[in-house]
Amino acid sequence: MHISKIETIRFNRGITVHAGAVNWLWVRVHTDEGLIGLGETYPAAESAEAVIAHSLAKVLLGRDPREIDRLWADMLLTVGYHGWAGAEMRAISAIDIALWDLLGKVTGQPVYQLLGGKSRDLPDPPFHSQGAHRIELQLDRPFTIDGEFFRAPRGFPVVITAEESVRFVKLRP
């Protein structure tokens, strides 16, 4: 299995804070076997996207996505001269999340299990990573996507709508 493509998706709508709209960057790591891992970061999507496009993609393409620790070290070495914070670390973080998501799909396990198992006795967090072409979230009440029921976290009174290539929703409990 090898990384065949790194895709970035900017999502600039939905949540507004004191400094303005939060612009998210979603990163999809594709493999030659058709699996896709999903990662995310914010704010300043443009700068993290530039780091991925101009520095990190060349480190990752053609490599085995299951070698997460080695890839992380190589990404840090690539951008370490420029800085160990800001856009560089947000870009590495988004890719790292996507690599763990891929490993979970390869092994058929939830990521929390790969990272050492549950630390609390709570229900699994709501997660959807397949198939929706239109997503509408009302994050102050439960919602559904393609007929699947989700309960949104409290304290997020916003609506997010995404279409076309955005085919996932991930919320933290």
C-alpha cells in the first residue's frame, strides 16, 4: 500500500469567532488501494495548505501510510528549519490524523483503540466517513446524514452545509 495522492479541501463557512470565520482545512490522504484517510486543521487554511503542497506532499507520495511515526519524523525534518509551530505543525497534524484514520480503516479498528484503547467508559464518539454528498448540520440538536442519526456536541449553535467533494462529518464528543 502506498500514498498516491494528497487532497486538500478548504471549508470557509459555518463557525464564526471573534476574529472572523474559522476556515478549516480538511486533508484526504489517498492510497493506491482506494482507501482514503481524513484529517483536519484550522485556522489559516491557506498557510497549512501551502506547506502541504510545497513541502510535505513530496515527502509522503509513494510511501507506506502505515509507517506513521517514520512519516511524522520525515515531515518534521522537512519543515523543521522553517519553524516548529504555526502552519507547519498544523499541516503535519492534519496529515497525522489522516494517517491514523487510514490505519484504522486498514486494520478495521477505531483510532482510539490503535492509540491505546478507551480512557473513559462512554459511548463511541459520533463519526461518519462514508458516502454523503450533501451535509447539513444543525449543531445545537441531534441530526442525520443519509439517514444515519448523530447527536451533536453541546455549545455549537451553528449550521454547516457542504456539498460535492465533502463526504464526511467528524465531531468530537
